Amino acid sequence: MRNIYCGIADIRKRVFAEVAKLAYEGGDYRRIDKLPYEILPGEVGNERDSIFLERAIVGERIRLAMGHSIRSASEQGLLSDGVDKTAIREKYYEPPLINIIKYACHACPDTHYEVTNACQHCLAHHCSNSCPKGAISFRYGRAEIDQSKCIKCGRCKAACSYQAIIRFERPCQEACGMDAIGKDAYGRAEIDQNKCVSCGMCLVNCPFGAIVDKGQLFQLIHSIKSGDKVIAVIAPAFWGQFGEQVTPGQIVTAMKILGFQSVEEVAIGADLCAVEEADEFMRHVPEKQPYMATSCCPAWSVMAKKEFPGAAPYISMTMTPMVLTARLQKKRHPDCKVAFIGPCAAKKLEASRRTVRSDVDFVLTFEELRGMLEAKNIDFANIPDTPANYEASAPGVGFAASGGVAKAVEDVIHRLDPEREVKTVYAEGLRECRKMLRIARTGKYDGYLLEGMACPGGCIAGAGTIQPPEKSRRVLEQYKASAPKSNPLESDYMEDLHLLHDGEEDWSLVGRH
């Protein structure tokens, strides 16, 4: 279950807070070697049998949060080894972004069906009669499944009147919409990086906390401390992440305490993205291409290019809201650095691409930002509310939830051409996105605008979020209701669109995604 507070979430919170505190305090970074003992004091493990194993896992989490590459259990070294290479103002993410701490992995059994104690020894034997391979027999009246014969079709599960048969699947494998997770020689999870699109769904669904992404938290704070003008651009999914009663004004004040020069909303970039995608759709569909797919979710667009290369030309060439917002800030403040704060793990990979890295210097998740807040002991209850100049339209804000991008583009088209029919379809979760593209390949979606979101629920359910998606959606709807504008075309930044395309001839268009 996502976003249920547990020991794993607490460890992540502590790790980010300690890494942020280490960066803010500076000095002798060799004290990093003591952090696992401070985070996990005592002599008895809290969750595992060995306190030493728990500390080793926490230590590796700390290294990854600082941007280091993962180490195996066979590698000897201190946590502080190489810290001088990460205690710098600028460091791009080095692939792979998503990593498995092998000695934290439970090596869960492979996918299979099994009979539970709920079996009632019934006389009908529906489970056995429905099995096409004769894999079910009975012992003392209770059903048993011969795993060597079972083909995992699930018919027995569907046939059981008592729901006594369960399908067991590794949570990480179940969450991975790319089928990128297999196992190594020891049965531990292993990621096929050729398939992985860094959505992070495995990360947040592993009940053992064995999957971790890298961070730039350490480098961001060093940049702030060195005097760089760092502007935070925050994704619209932030609403409610730090508490339902926390206001935008309080968040702006808190982030300035952290050292950010200013805070801008990425929903402004979403407005411009909707306008540009609407124009692109109206010019290209159906005259030049059968359909157009949105571009704002990097994991979705990378998946499309990996598995459906024929669909690549139909993905919008519009820059993502993150890049549009960041580029706007760089045009207005050429000497600034931009930190994107959002819900997404895949944005970290997007920002490291050659075509984007000059616009976005840092990417942090909401979880990592919370670590910075913890490091500075910021309590929102003690921060007075102040007006925040949020200017985006309601549809721009709506980008954060599934279906929102297509709706925003549709609203723009209807404003520009009220007579034009706009057909849209959207999918959330990479498995559903793959199904949508398979259908599109048959021609069924010709003339459509396709929206894909890698995370079930959209950005509000990203790997870096803190609150449950259903709660975030409710708060997001409240934000949309109070938005000052009803259509992206009303954006005050429309006149700045030309600035964002200066020098575009140097860009690789397909590489934007």
C-alpha cells in the first residue's frame, strides 16, 4: 500500500534530514560514518534480526541520497569514502537512477498461486475442475496446487467460492509496468536497466525498502551555501503534501528560510505547455499524423520510444512544464540556478539529459524537500501565512492528476476553435499506457489526443510524494477551484513564449522528452 506511514518511510525521512543537516553544517564530512549509529541507536535491530545489517542498509541509503553509486556487500569501505566528490555545487545523476540494495532484498518467491487456510474442503471442487493442467489435487479434503504443473492461468482462483486461493506476486514486479524486474542467482530482485524508465513505482511498493533512488540534495545545499541564486520551481502536485492546513504562503516563506532565492509554480509552465500542445495538435492531426501523444511525463514518453518506436514521431515536441518553467527563469535571471521540486523520480533522469541540463540544475522530490525542512527544524505552525502570488489557470494546475493534461489541451482548443471536436483518451500506470498504445497502433485512436501518465493517479501519486494520492487529489481540486484563471490562454506569460525558443535550432527535438 502506498503512502501508509511505516518504518521504511521513517527511515527515508531520517536519512534525507541527516544528509541535509550534514550539508548545511559543513565541516568534517567524515562524521557521516556515525550517522547510521545516530539513526539506529542501541544493540537490537528494530525491523531485522541484525542491527548491523540495518545500519549497513541505512548507510547505503545515505550514500545514494548524496548521489553516490551503489556498493555491493563485497565492497569494503567507509561511508565517507569519496564524499569529497559529492560535496560540490553541481553533480548530474549518474545512471542507474533506481538501485536495489541487494542485502536489503527479501528475495520474495516467484509469482504463483497457493491455497490458503480459507479452503473449506468443499465437495464441488470447482478449483480442480477448472484447472486445464490437472495441477490441483486434494489431501485430507483440502486443495493443493502442484507448482510444477501450474501454468498460472488463475482459473482456480476465479472459480473458488470462498476466495481461498491467492495469487502471490513480488510487490516490486507487480508495480513495474515495464516488466523490468527479474531476479539474480540468489533470488534477489534485479532491474533490467534496458527496460526501466525510472518511474520509481517499484521503489515505493517494496515492503522491505530495498529499492532506492539517487539524490541531489547534498549538492543543492552546497550550491545555496556557496551563494548561488537558486530558484525553486515547484510542481502543482505540492498541494497538501506538507499538511492540508499548510498554505502556499507558508511554503514560500519556509523555502526562503532554506535558502532559495524565490519560488515559482510549474503550473505556469503547464499553461504554456497546454497552449503549445494545442497548437501542435491542431496543425498536425489528422493531416500530418494519425494522433498526438502528450510529452509531459518522461517515464511515459521513454516507454513509448522503447516499446513503440513507430509512435515516437507522434509524441508532442512541446517541452515539459518543468523545462518550460525553468527556461523562463533562466531567460529572466541568466545567473540563476533552477531546482525543480516535485513528485517524480523520472524527472531526475530527464534533467540529466544533454538537452535539458542547461535549464534544470537540480531535481528534488517532496520527500527530499521535507528532509531539508526537518534539517532546519521548520515547523509550519510557527510560520505566519502570507499571500502567495500563484498565477496559473485551473487546467494548468490540473496537470498534476491523470486526465488533467488532455483536459487542459482540450480547453485551449475549444477556446481557439469552438466548433472543433476534440477526442481524448488517457491512461495511468505504464501497463495501461502500453495497452493504449497497442490500441492506437490498430488505428482505433486516429484523430485522438493521447495522454499517458506512468504513475497510477498521475503526478499526485509519484514516487516522491508524501501523502496518499486520493487525499492529494481532493486538495488539488480545492486549489483548482480557487485558481485565478479558467483557461491556459489567459496566462500572463503568453508573451514570453518566444523567449523560450531562442536557440532552439541547437536542440534535438526527440531528445527533449
